[in-house]
Amino acid sequence: MGEGRGREAGGGAEREPELESEPAVAVEAVMSVQVVSAAAAAKVPEVELKDLSPSEAEPQLGLSTAAVSAMAPPAGGGDPEAPAPAAERPPAPGPGSGPAAALSPAAGKVPQASAMKRSDPHHQHQRHRDGGEALVSPDGTVTEAPRTVKKQIQFADQKQEFNKRPTKIGRRSLSRSISQSSTDSYSSAASYTDSSDDETSPRDKQQKNSKGSSDFCVKNIKQAEFGRREIEIAEQEMPALMALRKRAQGEKPLAGAKIVGCTHITAQTAVLMETLGALGAQCRWAACNIYSTLNEVAAALAESGFPVFAWKGESEDDFWWCIDRCVNVEGWQPNMILDDGGDLTHWIYKKYPNMFKKIKGIVEESVTGVHRLYQLSKAGKLCVPAMNVNDSVTKQKFDNLYCCRESILDGLKRTTDMMFGGKQVVVCGYGEVGKGCCAALKAMGSIVYVTEIDPICALQACMDGFRLVKLNEVIRQVDIVITCTGNKNVVTREHLDRMKNSCIVCNMGHSNTEIDVGEPRSLRRWNLGHEDMKAEPWAPVCYI
């Protein structure tokens, strides 16, 4: 600090070239300025000036008249202690400058040191606060320019206070607040769930929408605004339904229809449900899959007045309870069924068979549901007309192929966040769903094997460049097993015993009968009880 102040007091260290038109003026005397150090800042600083003999003087530094004039205080009686503008200040001292340097203003008499001593407390405080350096004007008057020493002292004090401020508790609180803020920002964009919602079952909560209705059961009705935005985006991708809604909503062709539905509850199915409502139908809805429900979309439907009973992560008991709430309503009985998988039809047939007397028809859109309907028909128990939507061209060639091609990657990424490049995958079944899965996984760089019992589909898989295998041949080495056959007992306990650790088993069909789900649960319990297997949980099972 003392060295820096000495440099400031000594003026510029770099030699500035003199102007040829102005002669240099010899310096008669130089001043030595003694400045107090920062440690003695509490004492009153003084500047002493004394005459030195030429032999004691430092090497002289020549300055032009223009440079000296720039250092002089402004005319007109201005404050001699006011700081000069940055552009008019002398150049900063260099490392070679001594404690005092020679100045070359116009010739004048330098005042004695006794005349320059200041005892005014105001000036002492001013100099202590701002600091200063000696400047000589053309008429010989010595003034002081402000310094920036105190700013450095304040910075050091502030830094010291800042270091003292945070305690261990404060740092932990700051860390928690930062983590919480980042979590909140992510949650606001991705989901609207919180811990209280996760702990309480929707069946135990009393919720009402803005219209005062409570004829629904969703995860959190407050998510409706976010779900509405998702539905609006889906409407842009479904122009056919939107055109039908616009053209026929005035005629109400579905007036009198009382539709009970059991499908996936996503933004796309929400557009279908709202289209049915716009055309005059009364609808009640449940989810056909316990994992696929979008809670925010269900909340948006409930907010708009649809009786929806669904949330993501339902238990098996919750699943049948939601279906029963849609069907068993006082003063309301369905006359049409829109089903995906046959669970709704099965529940009505089992619990409320008398309802079939008023039901005019069933619409089924899945392979599993169609198989169930054929079984009822062969047994002579199907007493109402049924429409097989699954075998339609648009369902087979578009939904089963192209939609599954995207949903397989989306489902696995959401649940496992794994990389597919280089992974060995076996796809059981090469129907339309299997074709979509194989195409997606191959495009991601996976090594894909196919199992298939139908000779035509097996030949298609071979022509598409996939290796046909038996499941027993590759079960030890594969990383992912995907079932999409619509059959049962495709993956059994024997296969699970031979899988390597952390192998992922997932089902792309509707029903979970393709994988023996009872075996992984018992096997996991056995693993956790076995001394050598405690650290190795069994292969995760996903339902997509």
C-alpha cells in the first residue's frame, strides 16, 4: 500500500515527449511527500514539503507545459481539492518512479513546508477519506488531487465482513434454497406434483372444479391450466376431428348418446372426448392403463366438466374402482361402450349384466379386447353388436406401426434414461407393433433380434435385415426384452432366471399377461433374502 501511494505522490514515471515549440524549464526544487500508511489511517496525515539540494534530487522528469496545465485546478475559484477529470489527469506512475519526482511547470517559487502544513480537521478528514497527490499549477501553487486509497480500504473491510457473514447454517440454507429453486423451476415446466399430492391418494381427497362439481377423481385439479395447453397443442395435430367438431357441433348428431369410455387418457384422447361432447354425447371416462395417464390432462378434462376417474400410478384396486365409478352412477346408465383392452366390457358383464339390455353397441380398438370379444361371441355371451376398430386400416397401418415406433423410445427414455446405441435388444413378435419397435431401435443403433412364430411375419423380419432367433438362444446376453405379441406367457420364470443383471423387460401390448409378472416379485423377494444377492435387484419390468 505504501509503495502504491508513493508512486501516486511522485507523479508519472513514464517519460512523455516534450513539445518542440515549448522550451523545457529547469526545476528549482522538488518536493518530498510523506504519506501515512493504511495501518496508521486513524492518525491525522500530514504532507511536509522541504527544499532539497540539486545533489539530493532524483533524476528529473520533464513534462510539457500542456501536461502541467492539465493538472492545474480549474480557474474561477473552484475547489482545489476537487478531482480532475479522468481524461485530464497525468499518466500513472511507472514501476521506476521514486518517492518524489521532478516536475517541470513554468518557473515559480515553491512555498515553504511550514506554509503547506494543514491543521484544519476538515481538511485532514478530507485527505484521510480521499487521499491525494501533490500537483503544481503554473503560478506555483501546490494543491492536492484526490486519491483512491480509501476505496481499497473499504473493499478490504467489506470483503472481511462478507467472509464473516455466512455461517455454516447460512451456507446450508443457501444450498438448500438454490437446490429448491432449481427444482421448482423444473417442476413448473415439467409437472405440477408435490410431495403432499404423492402421499395422499386421490380417492381420499375432496376436490371441486371451478363450477363446483366434484364428480371426478384426478391427482390434482390445480394442474388443469397446464393440461389445457397440452390439449390445445394436440388439437393442431388432429385436423380431422377439429373439422368434424366445427361442421357438426351445431347439429348435435350424438344427442342422447351416453358413452362410457376406458382408454388411455392423454392429450390426444382428450381431443376425442371433447369432440364427442361437442357433438352432443354425455361421457364418463376411466383409464385403461395404470401408467399412461397424464395427470394434467385428466385435471383439464375434469375442470371442463367431464367426469374423469384416472391418475398415473393407480393400484389394481384403484383401477377397478375408477371403472366402477364410471359405470355405477345413480340416475345415469350408459348405452354405448368405447373400450381399449376389454376391461370395461369385462367389468360390466361381470358386475352389471343387466346394463347390456340398454347398451346399443361396443367399440373396441385393441388386439386384446378384440380377442376377448371373440371369446364371448364363441361362448354365445356377446349379446350386443361390437365394432372391431383394431382391424381397420388406419389403426393397423398408422397407430400400431408409427405411433408405437415413437412411444417405445419415449417410454424407455422416461423410465430408464438409458442409451440405446450398442444395446442388444430382442423383440418378441413382428406384427405392426413389433415392426415399429424394431425400426425405432435399429435407428438408434441397437443390435436387434426378433422372435416370431408366424412364417410370413418372420420372413418380413428377415427381409428387413433382422436376425431371427429363439428367445432361449439370446436371453443370457440381451440388455432389453420387449414383448408385443398379444399372447400370454411369452416371458416366463425360466427366462427370468437366465437373464443377466439389470436386463430391462417391457411389454408393448395392452395386457400384462405376456410377462409372468408374479415371478419377478417373488424372485425379488428371494434375491433380497439371499446373502449373495442383496446388492443385485432383479430386472426391472416396464409396461408401455
